[in-house]
Amino acid sequence: MIRRNLISVLVIALLAVVISILNLQAANPGGIGWDAAQKQLSRLKVAEGLEVSLFAAEPMVVNPANMDIDHRGRVWVTEGANYRLWQKWGKLRKGGDRVMILEDTDQDGRADKETVFYQGDDVNTALGICVLGNRVIVSCSPQVLLLTDTDGDDKADKKEVLFSNIKGVDHDHGVHAFVFGPDGRLYFNFGNDGKQLLDRDGTAITDPRGHVVADQRKPYQQGMVFRCYPDLSGFEVLGHNFRNNYEVSVDSFGTLWQSDNDDDGNRAVRINYVMEFGNYGYRDELTGKGWREERTGWEEEIPLRHWHLNDPGVVPNLLQTGAGSPTGILVYEGRLLPKPFRNQMIHSDAGPRAVRAYPVKQSGAGYSARIENILTSEDTWYRPSDVCVAPDGALFISDWNDAGVGGHNMADRKLEEMSGRIYRIAPKGNQPKVPKFRLDRVSGAVRALKSPNLATRYMGWTALEKMGNDAEKALVKVWKGKNPRHRARALHLLARLKGKTDQYIQAGLEDKNPNIRIAALRIARERKVELVSLVSKLVKDPSPQVRRDCAIALRHEPSALGAELWAELAAQHEGEDRWYLEALGIGAHDQEDRYFKAWLAKVGEAWNTKGGRDIVWRSRSPKAPEYIVKILSDQSLSEKERARYFRALDFIEGPEKEAALVELLTGDLGDLK
């Protein structure tokens, strides 16, 4: 049965490739140019209450791969005319691909000015762009470039390499876009062909514990998510073992959201809440093998089996969306769009030709989500590649516009036949505008900080940080306001004021909003404040999501009190919340034995509950096998439950495990206590 299922999957995937190759041999049958784009526009289906308009089309822009929007409302686009240079069509744009600035100078909703900011073979089909004032980060394996306009003429006149020797050259699974976080740090990722990160001099990047950031399973493998300061210090790997995690988004509370593509043809595309430092299960943690390799207790359904969700140590998926080719993602923190889309993820998926929102709800220590379509089309050439928010809160969609997407192929293989579109989505009748602000004034910088547009928010954040204590009064006003996301942004800056860090972190920890308490704890970690005393105040917080972040905060905590606090958090696990369980596992990393023993000391003979059995199953402590064997002596266990605990034994090594297995084989188990 297993072999038959795998053969069926391979046949379906092969047929899809053959059909794709047969279809990808012609220019757009709808034609090219503005008039043709307008006709195709009529086939787009937009969510109720919204309308879509055409902002730009070929030849102004072709094959838009990634996009950002600056504080002036200008759309920055990386092009992919030179996509897959090794294919038979070769290099199509002489001089290399372009980084374009598209501007609507008369605010009529249509771009009327185009500027080539940069052109070169080092940005051929760049998969990421991030505008930070006069500096622009462009992600294009094997490098991440920092392009600077030093004289304000909209031309890059300074080029620096930030990271080098990244694999995945001319490949969709390489390095992707950077985004600015509420903590002043940069977040980005690469897919599973990125493999490694080296600095500009070719030296391997390491994490704070000295681990090399590379796909070597020591400890990281496959696609990864990263965080660092703008000067590249403080580098961290925030998650690993993804396939092609195309882009990461960070909300104002510091929570990370991301999509990930499956092995094509398995209907397992997923959306992830990225719990910091988690393993996301694309490859087997123990062997590095793929999901097709049979393992104890694997799932019946391939889309679930695909992510090793039966294994202890794998963070669950937020949502699985079926087949697709996921691309850009953001968290919409504006107010222009209707309420269902506010403060929610908005995501472009070029495979099913859809831009969607994923409204989330709290679910224990994690979340649940559903799908709400925003912009779809039956036009087979509509291929949304990215989504961005303008300063006025309008949504912009870039459309690669091709018969296929990725997969080492494209249809329009002549430059003069290439197409590409940029759409604007806003409420019906809304007219474009660019909000004005002055960064040399506190009030103007605060207004920029509140913007739904990240480039604008960056400028407000950096201006307010430079103002220091002179901005405190205005920031306190935001902090005491009603918008929790604005409050979280202000809290980050207030906690950076000289001599005020503890004061504002404490205020955040005492807030009624659990997301603010989480943000405050994350700020304390970022500011390197002593954490044990703070966790002590939150260890019995009514919100499991706050307790989740408490567990993560205890990661690598060396004190005896840290182990006691972890045990208290673990004692509150009732066996119904995989998110909470994995947070406990992440928090116990490299201290599993000490933390596990602290938990046993706390619960004593009352360990054998549903929640307690979960703790045993997830633990990597050498003492855990003894308790797994006791659980396995329970004759009421189903076959599926037995397989689950036998699988847990695979993750533990040592003489204690061998002794426990002998005990299991001999049947000398004693009392189940």
C-alpha cells in the first residue's frame, strides 16, 4: 500500500511536469502591454468591498520577482528577465536584471515614472528587496547586497556585500527578502538550497553558542529563518528544517509568520507560526532522511507525514493549504482594508493564483487559522509573486505573469514578449495618497512609527531612537493609547531609553493584554535583562501563550531556579496542547536531564497523567526511557499510542535507554508510578 501510494504521487508529479513543459512554450495569449493588462485585470476576482486597479505593466516592468514600497509610496521591484540562465534561452536582458523604482507622480493610481536604481548580473532574478531609507538590501544568491544612494539621485552609487557564498544560485530556494522588525533587528530566511551563510570576507557565520550556520545537521538543516542587528551582530537562527520558506513576516509583538512549500505534488504547502528556535520537520532530525523513509508511527496522510509531525521535537503547522507555490507574505497592520483583513497575514501563492488572508485565533499556546481570498483569477497567467502595503494602507500585488511559476521554467522566453503587472487593492472609490511627516520632529517620527508601511516605520523608529529621551513623552502617549500594536512598537523604543529599560519592561509585563506581556518578555531578552526574576512573575500567567514564551526564555538558563520555573511551567501542561509541549522542549534544550529531574521532583508519583506522559514523550533526558517503558506497560494503550512512545525512544541514547529496553523485554516493570 505504501509503495503504491508513493508511485501514484511520483506519477502525478511527473505528469504535472510534462504538462507544464508542453504549456510553457509561448508568449501570453492575452497579449502584452497596458491594454492587454487591462483586459486581464477584468478577470481578477477581488474580495467584497475592495477594488483592484492596474498600477504598472510591461514594458515598464517584467517578471517582478519581489517588491517593496518606500515612505514616498514608490514601488521598488526586482525583475527576473534573466531567470534560469542555464536554460536553453540563456541571458535575455543584456547588462543583467534591474532593480526598478516605479512612481505615480500625479497620484492617479498609475505609475508614470520609472527609474533604474541598479542593474547587473549580480541581481538576476533577485528574490528579495528591502528599502531602508537610502539603503536597499537586495537578496540574490550567492550574495546579499547593500546598495546605497549617497547623493539622492535614485541611483545606487555604493555597493557592499553583507553575506556571501550562499548556495541556491539562480534557484527559487536560495536567500529571500529582509524585513525590519519592531525591535530594530533584521529578519530574513533562505530555502533548503541556501545551505550556508558566510560574511563578506568568506568567514562562516556562527550563532551565539558557536554553531556554524549551515545545512550540516550540527544542529541546523534545510531552510532556516534568521535575525540580526543592522550591523550584522547578534546573529541567530530562529527556526530550521523548512523546505522553501519563501519569506518571513514579523508583527509588532515580535511574532514570526511564514509560508513553506512542499515537495511538489503532495498538497502539503503550509503556513507556520515560527516558534523561536524550533525544528519544523521537513527532514528527519535523527537521520536527515526525507519524509518517504518509513518510520515508526508515521501519519497515514501524506500531507501530514511530509513534515514529520509525529516526531517529538517538531513544531506543529498552523495551517496546510494544499498544493501551491507560496511567495510573499506580510502582516497587515493598517486600517484601510476591511476588518477581516486587519492585523492578519496576507500571502501570495503563485501556484493556485491567489492572494489570501489567514485570520488567526488563539489556540492554546499556539494558533488556528482559516483562509480568506483577497485576489484570485481563472487567468492561467496570473501569478502573484509578492504582496506589500503602501503608506496609505493600500495593498500592492506583483504579478510575475506566466503560464507557470518556478519549476525551472517560464513561457515568455523572449524579452520583447515578457510581461509583468503590479496591482493596487483598496476600498472602492479610494484614491491613492502619500501621508506626510517630518522626521526632524518628534510628532512626525511618531506618525511614521504608526505607519502600516514597513519602510516608513523604519524611518520613524530610527529617528525616535536617535532622539532618545527627548521622544519619551510622545512615546508614552502612544504606549498609553488604545492600539496594542502601536503600543508594542512604542514599548520597544521606551525600553531602549537610557536608565528606563527596567521601568518600561516591568510596565509591559504587568499589562492586561497578553500580547503586550509577551512583547515585554521578548524585549527583556533582547535587552539582555536578567530573566529568571521576570519569568517568576509570569510562570502562572493565565495565558498559555505567555507561559509558552516563558518556557522559551528559559532556554540555556543555567540557574537552579530556572529549572524549578521550567518544572512549574511543565506541571501546567494538560496533554492537549502540542504548541505548549514543544515550547517546553525548546526551553529545555541542552538541559533536558536537569529540567526533567526538576519536573519529576515537583510532581512526584503524580507524573502519570495525560500531560505527564506528554512531557515524558517529548523529553530527551536519559531518565525518560525508564518512564516510557512504564507507560508502554499499560495494556490499554492503542497500537497508535504504542508506536508513538516507541518512536520517542529513537531520540534518546545511552545506557539508561538500554536498561529500560531490557526491562521492557523481560517484563519486569514493577508498579506503574
